[in-house]
Amino acid sequence: MSDVVHYARRGRVAVISIDSPPVNALGQAVRQGLLDRLAQAEADAGVGAIVLTGTGKAFSAGADIREFGKPAQPPSLPDVINAFETSAKPVIAAINGVALGGGLELALGCHYRVAGAFASLGLPEVKLGLIPGAGGTVRLPRLVGAKAAIDIITAGEPLKAPAAESAGIIDRIAEGDVVAAALQLLEEGVTGRRTRDLAVEATPELFAEARAAIVKRSRSLVSPQACVDAIEGAARLPFMEALAKERGLFLSCLASPQRAGLIHAFFAPREAAKVPGIGPEVKPRPVAKAGVIGAGTMGGGIAMCFANADIPVTLLEMKAEALEKGLATIRANYEATRAKGRMTAEEVEARMALIRPSLDYADLADADLVIEAVFESMAVKHEVFGTLDRVCKPGAVLATNTSTLDIDQIAAATRRPQDVVGMHFFSPANVMKLLENVRGKATAPDVQATVMEVARRIGKVGVMVGVCYGFVGNRILHARNREAIALVNEGASPQQVDKVLTDFGFAMGPFATSDLAGLDVGWRIREERRKNKDPDVDAPNWLDALAEKGRFGQKTRAGIYRYEAGSRAPIPDAETDALIAAYRAAQGITPRPVDEEEILTRCMFMMVNEGARILDEGIAARASDIDVVWLNGYGFPAFRGGPMFWGEQYGLDKVLAGIDAFHARLGTRAWRAAPLLRRLVAEGRGF
Ligand code: 3H9
């Protein structure tokens, strides 16, 4: 008999419980166990009713995602759920924790549902490029109506128990023990009531409206439309036919590359959390109090991350005026959230109270972690870290938010380089998910464990990387942007390049992104590097010419594009075209038509090639870590899985052949193939 599904008798009630840690996923053994235990309960003449529950934190997180893409093993989940629904004995789902995907579908097949107050319930399949495939699109509309079902299923966001109760998904919230509440319901004399027997409420225009809304929201994705198709099937077809239609749509989504990309995007951050060489025996240092130096946009955003996670944080500035300005910005951000109804006035005050303003380094003496977010200059960083070394308590983690400077050089300003680490947040820090943690040569293992743990606590996706110029994210960004500029130099327009990349799925193209970030930033850095006779810096080009004219991007309403007052929509501009034309003429370039295929492959191959170098140098531990950086920090389309995953799907041999061809044609240093890529292709392996 199954050891992942247990059977116990409570008087005349059989309690079937799923016990498959960590999340009670419904893999083959669990599915078989469920059927066996149901048969046992049905055969047991002393049993009058059945309660189905989960052991541990979860009721069930749904289908075992690791089984997708492998040959299907019977029994199928829809068959298991149908068996529970058609049982002659009343079946109550006692939802003790998360009930997601197939887990919720299983509960929907039960005759009644009781949930713990902290349970969360949802059908998140759409986030994995799927639709609910075990009756969710057919049973949920019967309980909540087609409109609400479309909203819940196409958003994929879980509902807390109270919301699930008011929507009609669950019958009751348990005050205490959820199995006891299910037994209580049975004592009240409930009998079998099947979801399949209910009708679906839907208006005729609902489905067309839903499809149109989805096109606006997520035009590149296949599965949200398939969800609507399946729910429409539920409204129009008899129950069993609707189930068959759902199954067909589920299987076609399962076979899609979008599903593969999104499931990679699901597992990759969980892998990234396991830093090679930092096993579970390395305990993170406790962080009860944090400090942030610099109350600018970055520092203020970082301080908010800590306050949001209920961790008191000291925010240090050198001048009272800058401190007040920083605090006012933080308050304004919280007030904006409150205005949207997502925070109460009390919560705003509670968060503000967690941020302790200071003008004195001595106030950082008791901080467990200090993050510096001051001006990007090695001299300034040295001064800050020298001071931190004097004032901070022994064992405090000293972190820098630098995006360009060498962590090892910064650490050299202290007598405790083992405590120094990079924590590279992305702007706006309180919003962006990525936290690129950077280990220096001397960074202690428990300091690395600490910053990964802090990432988790403040709700970020943490990735550990090594030291190099730009680390993982910006290094690939620079390589990709340099190629985008080269394409324009040769004859493409900025809007053409941007369109190819937004059609690929990026939220914004490289040039629109540069306008958002500000052209002045890169221009000043390049000017500085040119002054210092840096051999790697490019000669001045049309982007420098734009910046020289004061066209800094969105903030000056003109950059590569121009912007109408109050709008962020980029409008192509003749002045930019003229500067590009002048640059081409000065360089003796005759512009040529550049097609979409060339734009896409040159940008993408460049990313894969730079990623392969990063991997070979050990800057990233795994290809999927590079994907995590780009998925969470740079708006890479999740359904494509990240640049390295995309490269593998495209075929590394084809990527290499393309790189070699570009090298033969364009001859630049950047187009030399990464040795790792060549090795892998020769060995017929992937990353
Ligand atoms: C589906 O149900 C299809 C059906 O409609 C139709 C079928 C026919 N499978 O996230 P955590 C692993 S599609 C396999 O760190 P938390 C996870 O990788 C499914 N493994 O914990 C990790 O492993 P490791 C729809 C899974 O507490 C460990 O469990 N369901 C699954 O922060 C702990 O996970 C979903 O999309 C799974 N389903 O969050 C739910 N789920 O330790 C996906 C988790 O080796 N899951 N793992 O790194 C979640 O959203 C979160 O994991 C959950 C727990 C909220 C449950």
C-alpha cells in the first residue's frame, strides 16, 4: 500500500492524507495512492464518508512539474479526480494549506471544501504556459461563474481562504483544525453534491471581451487564450465533452516551447538559491538590524525593502537636506501605494517607523548588515568602507551596491575583507525582483549564505555571481547594446531594432530602455574612460552626440526618441536620424537595409556568447543563473526561459555557426566565439 497517501479511520469517516514532502505534488505514486485509498474507503462497509487532506504545510501544490515533458504514467489526474467526484460516499476536502493547480482541481472534485484560515487556493497553470488540465476550467466556472473563473484562471494568482469563500470556491473556513471542521460538517448531515451537476453562468459577450483584454495584456502568450477557450467549452458543452476539450488544449500547451521556457523560469531561481560550495551546514549570520548609506533613489529603495520585510533599518546621509529629501521620497512612495488601496495609513506609519534616519556613522554600530549605495567612485567607496571598518561591530556584513566597481578593491579598504560582499539591487530597488549578490575573493561562506538568505527574506530573487566588469547582468547588457548600436550604424533604425526585440517579447527595446535609464549616465562614464585613455572604450558615436545636445532621454523629453509632455511613448525623431546619418557619413559607412532576422540573431547570439564566457570564467555557477538574472532584472520574456535557455532551444550548433559567420563578415573582436560554446558544440552537449 502507498506510503505517500495515508488512510486512517475517525469513527465512520475515512481520512485520506497526502504525505509527499515538500509540497504534496501529485506525482504518479501519489495519484495511484489516492485511487487505492479511495477504493479502500469505498470497500470499507464501516465507512460512511471520506475526508481528503494533506500532511505538512500543503494540501497539494498540484501536478508534479518535474514529470512534464516525460511520458505520461497512469493513472491520470483527471481520472483520479473523477473517481473522487463520482464516489457514492460524501467526500470533503480539508484544505490545510496551499491548494494550487491540480491540488485545487482535486479539491474541486470533492463534494465540499473546508479550508484553514491561512490556506491559499489558486490555479497558477497559466504562469507555467499551461491551462488547468484536470477539470479546473470546467469545474471552477460551475462554482464561481464563468467571468470570475476567467479572472482567476488567466491571472493565475492564488486567493486567500476568505476571498475563496466569498467567491464560492470553498464552503467554510475552519476555526481550528481543518479535519475536525470537515468532520463537523459531516455531522451536520451533508450528503454527496457534485460540482459537475451545477450549471455555468455566462453572458454571450463574455468570451470575446476576455480574449480582447488578454491580447492587450499578454499578446505573445498562448496559454491565457487557451484558458478562455476551455472555459467557453465549459459554458457551451456537456460536462464530459468540456473535459475532453480542456484535455486537448492542455496537451497542446504542454507540448509548446512557451511551457518549456516558463517551467525553466520556475525552477531556475530555486536552483540559484543553492549556491555551489555553500551547503546547508553553512549558517547565515543573523540579521535583525540593517543599515543603508545614501538616501538617494537607490538607497531609499533599499531601505524600503527592509522596512517592507519588517527589519528595522538605519538610513544614513551626510547632509540633513539630502536625508529629508530621501525620507520624503520614501513616504511619497508609500502614500502612492496607500492611494491605490494597497496599504492602510497605519501600515505607512509602521513602515516609516522602521526607517531610522541618521547623520552619524556611529548609529551603524549595532547593524548586522550595512549596504552602501553612494556615488560610483572607488575613492568615495574606500572612504565609506574605511569608516565602516572603524564603526561597525565585529561580524557585521558590509555590502556594496556597486554595479561597476571591483568588490575586492573595495574590500581592501577594510581589515575584514571576509565580511565584504556585493549586493547589487536594480532600480527601483523596492520594485525590481533581482538581487545580484557578488562574492569577492575573500568573502566568507557564511557572509554569502547571509546575503542569499536576506534576498529571500526581503522577497528578492537572489543570484550569487563573481567579480568582473558589470557582473553578469550589465556585462551581457553592454555586449547586447553594443551590437544594437552597430546594427544602427550599418543601416537599421533604432525603432526597427526596438521593434524586433519587443516582438521577441521584451517589454522594451534597448534604445527605449536607454532613454528611460538616461543617456547621460553612459556618456559620462565613456567620457571619463576616454579621458583615462581606456583602450576598450568605443570612439564617440551618435549616442554621445545626442547626449552632448542635452538629449538625455525621457527626463529631458528627448533622447534617442522624443516624448510628448506626460507621456512615456517613444516617438521617432528626425534630429536623431540626422545625427545617425552624420555619424555614418563621417565613418564612411553607406547604410544598407538590415532585416529582422539579422537584428534578432545578432542581438541574441551576442548575449549567448557573452553568457558562455561568463560561465567559463566561473562568474556565474550555472547557465540557469544567468537566465535568472535576465528574467528578473532586465525584462527578458519569461516564456523564452532566459538567454541561455533560448540559445539551447535554438540549437547551440546553430548559434555557433551564426557567430562564426558574423565573425567572418564583421570581423570584430566581440564576434569571436566563446571557447566554452565551441567545446560544448564539439561534444554535442548543452550548458
Ligand atoms: C498543474 O497542476 C497541472 C494540472 O492542472 C493538470 C495536470 C494534468 N511539482 O517554491 P518552494 C518544489 S501544474 C514539483 O521553494 P515555497 C520546488 O521546486 C502545477 N515540485 O517552496 C522546491 O524544490 P527544491 C501547478 C514542486 O514554500 C520545493 O518544492 N502548481 C512543485 O516557497 C519547495 O518549493 C504550481 O504551479 C510542483 N508542483 O512555495 C505550484 N511545487 O527544494 C508551484 C514546488 O528541490 N509551486 N515544488 O528546490 C509553488 O508555487 C510553490 O512551490 C509553493 C511553495 C507555493 C507551493
